[in-house]
Amino acid sequence: MHVRAGEPQHLLGAKPVRIGGLSVLAESDRDGFRLHTSSGDKGFLPGVNLGSTLPTLQPGEVGQIPAEHYRRWISQMGDLGIRVVRVYTLLPPGFYAELAAYNEEHPVSPIYLVQGAYLPNEEYVDPGRSLYDAEIDDSFSAEIRDLSAAVHGDLVREEAPGRAWGTYDVDVSAWVASWIIGVEWDGAAVQRTNRRSADAPYSPGKFFAATDAATPTERWIAKHMDEIATLEAERGVSVPVAMANWPTADPLEHPSEPLHREDLPGVDANHVLPTAAWPGGTFASFHAYPYYPDFQRYQDGLDETLWAGEPDRYAGYLKSLKEHFADTMPLLVTEYGVPASLGSAHIGTNGRDQGGHSEPEAMEMNAEMMRMMEDLGLGGAFVFVWADEWFKRTWNTMEHQVGERRQLWHDPLTNEQWFGLVATDPAPLVDAAVEELPEDLPADGAYEYLYTWADASWVHLDIKFRDELPERLVLDADVVPGAKRADYRVSVDRVAGAARLEVRRALDPIRLDTPMRPYVEDMDAPWHLYRLITNQSYEKPAPHPAEYQDVGELVEGIWDPKSPDYVSTSTWQVNQEHRTISLRIPWSMLGFADPSSRIALGEGEPAELVEVDGITFRFDADGGRHEQAFTWPSWNRADYTERPKQGIEVLEQAFRELAP
């Protein structure tokens, strides 16, 4: 990443105005979002979300991220033309120090901050609990106090599990463009809070007040929005304060939604409004993706909205959401994107599925959606996320994994781990390689060289042949201890230019996700094509059959990111010149629930978790057979490298054109 020589810099220096004795960097009301800069007011914020973890770490280990990571990331963001970064919670002091250092070095093109306030106690989702429970309510108030103090460089926080800590002595408040408080509200928990706390006392705040139509949940949110406004006003500043939300808890009705829990009574930002004493105002903040919930695919009228000359249901949903708030505030999509992952978890609108995209496809879609949001008149679009996150889980793979060790490996089938603009490519594992040279192989055999190695995502196999490439290569993998038999099978048909991976029927992971199997007539076949379920079957409000991704139909291509022909989703390739067939197989597609502790999925429902010593590979190339044992040490840390994803230039262009 780099700034092009001679490229003009926007005059983006902060230029707050004085209103009612407060310094106001940004305002947000029915006329839109306005960031006050030295080159004029900016009404659209194209930004990026920054997570709170590193590969092999859980979010609760946020304190382990050193300042130099933030220094590198913030500089790279600036090089890409990113001018706004959103964080979900309090990050370590190094983040704020490095943000201030960057902005002081770039006074006309700083990176503004949208600071989130996440619930430190999410037990409101537990049965019998409510947002009004004292420990939940009080912990959020305390978190808000810490956050306000931290951004003003006035906090010392003791070390505690699951949160950032340290001395916050750098003031970044001059670049705080807004606050977003809360989480993606759980519909059932919102209903329970509304029912259990219907009579909870409420007094309007000085800066934010719930309307008469507000629910108990909305009154609780209003109280905490007033808390952050009060703290900021005491320090002489005012910027927009918003509540987090997502389509599951939106205030619209979606009669075509097949999952009742995805359309429960929601949370309406129109019911929590600033008073005249708060010039910063508010906005509707939504995490909105183009593939979920399902109503986006089926709801009448959404396809009447056109984008790029075609009906676009995602654009239609955003338009309807914007119209709901139009009389009071603008809409900002503060989280959106598609992942560049091999696996997918849901079919989306206009091809924007929840995975199954190459890196250039994902970057192009993200850029397109950002332009769409600007064209629709939204106030901002924040792509998710800066760097790939290994700890994430997905509904159609999480039952296949050892949850407490998920962050130690990077599963190509778990789409949530691959949203980043920056890839976190695992490095080869130490002592995880088996190399067989000519002197190790039968002199009259088909094979000249066999090399098997692994990283935290893939098992790699390079197979070189003595004379000529075979027409067909079959690779059997024996994983589960017991009878000497194949559990997984890769078949490469070089003549047809196709390859596929199958799983022994009893180990098919779909048994863990749904009682329905792919193509019912195949249920008793000894081998199943490896599939991921991407949607359950539904009967109401209209029948919809189950949907699957045939991830076992392997993708041919080059997986070296340095190659101009790089295909990020590729899993097999042929090199004619060197008489080599190469494979890279996700650990998950060899049945591993946690390769870092050598735990595989056995039979049964739920699956038995089996500790294995390694994998026995059996090669058959046109009848030429060979067997190889492959093992590796367990690990609790894995090295990785970072790189901007292929095609990021398209997204960079959108940032630069749309940046304020």
C-alpha cells in the first residue's frame, strides 16, 4: 500500500463549529450527516471497521495487541484513502496514541474515529434476564464513563480479563466524529426486556429523551445515550450519538421472513431523539448485509429499486430503511461486506453470497455497495472488516469445531473469518512436513517426488511424476483411527479438468447441521460430495427447499498470492512442465474439528471428537499406488503474514472518490 506520488490530498482537517457553548465536529439530523472540515462539510462517510483481535487470539485478549500493529494498520488505512475508522469497544492505549500520532503528521488528511460502546455484560440474552438488571445496566454505565475518559486521554484502567486496560493519556477527541452505543440487539431478549421492565421508571435526559412511543428497551438505550452525551458535554464537545442496530431488530415488518426470530418487534431510533441541548444530533446506525435475513430475497416490492440498471433487493431494503427515518435522521450502514472465503453460509442478493467469492470479487462487491449507498443518499458506509479474524464462527461450520480453540486456526470454510481487506495468511507449521525424494520411493514407481506440509488453514500436497502426468489421480485420506479405510477422497480427472472431494457417508458433516441430507436419494450412498448447507428448508410463509454449496467441487487455479494469476479459492492445480499435481485441502474438509490439537470428527450425532496421531494418505495414479503417513505437532500459536487482498485497488478507488 502506498500513496501515489504527486497525488493531491483533500483538505480534511477538522474544523468544528461552536453551538450553544459546545465544540461540534459533526452534526446529524433530518438534513443529513455533516462532518465539519477545513474543506467544507462532508455528508458521506466511507469507512472501515477495525476489530479487536489478532490471529490465534480471542477478542478478550485485546490487551495483547502491541502499538506497532496499530501504527502499521493506521498508516495503511491512510494509504488506501480511508478517512474514517470505526471501533466497537475500547481498544488498548496504543491504538489511540498511534491514531493521534498519524493525525498530527497528516493534519489536512486525518483519519476520523467512530467510537463504539459495547455491552461488557451481554447476559440480557439469557432466559429470565433483562437490560434493566442492575449488573448489566451498571456495567454499561461504567463502560461508557471509561470510554469517554479514554478518548480524552484521562483514564487509567486496571488489567482485567476480557477488556483493554492501561494508561490512556493521549487525547483523540478532536477527531471523534460520532459515538455508536450498544450491540446487534437480540429480538427475544428485547421482547423479554419490554415485558419484564414495562413499569421501569424513566426520566428524560438533558440531551437525549425517549418519545412517548418508546419501548422499555428504547428507554434504556436513551438513558445510556444521554450518559455519553452528558460526559462529552462536560468536556465541552458534541458529536452525533447513535444506537447500534441490524435488520433482525429493525422497526419494519417483513411478512415474507421464514424465520420468526428474525422479525420480532424491533428497536426504533425514531423513538430516541436528541434534545435542543445536543447539537451533534443522532442517526440510524445499521449493520446491514446483502444476504441475510432471507426477507431480502422474497419481500414484495424490494426488487422495484434499481441499481446499475438492474433490480436490486439489497438496495430496495436500504431504501425502505432510509425512508423510515427520513423525517428525523439519516441512515448510515456502519457494517457491511462480503467475505473472500472458500465456504459460504447463505445465498445473497444479486450474487452477493455470504462467501464463495475470490478476493477480487469480494473487493469489487464491497466497492459497488459503497457506491450504491452513497447514490441512495445514505450518510455513510463502513466496510467490514480491516483484517481477517480467525476467532469467528459461522452457523454451518461451528458444530464441526472445538469452539474454545477456533482462534488457533484459519478455516477456509468459515466465511466469517475471511471478511478482511487485509489477509492474514498462515505461515508453514514448524515440523509439519513429510518429504519423499527419489531415493525414498520405488525406482519403478510412478512417483518422483512427494511433499506434504501444512499451515493453519490447509494441508498441502505436491505430487511429481517420473514420466508423464496421469489421467486420473485418487487420493484417499484415512483420518479416524480404526479399520484401515478411507474417510475422505480426492479425485482429480486431469483430462476432464475437474477435481472433487468426497466424504464417507457416516462422517458427512451435514448430519450435524440438519436432519435433511443433500439430495435425499443419495443418503445411503457410501460417498457424499462434501457440501455445506447454506439454508434450511422452510414451509412458511412459502415453501423453500434446503440449499447447499457444493464446496467439494474443487477449484482449479494458482494459490500463490504473488502470482498475477492468483485464485484465492483454488484448491488444485496442474503444472505440465514439471509433471506435478498440487493440492491444498482445508483441514475442515479432512474432518478436523481442531487440527491444532489433532482432534477430528468421528461418527455419531453429535459427532464423537477423536484424537488422532496423523493422516494416512494413499495415492493412486492410474493404478500406481503409494502410501504416506503425515503427522504434525500440536500448536497454541501460529505464525502468519499480512497482505492487502487481491483487487483492493478497486475498493481504494471508491474510498478516494467518496472520501469527505
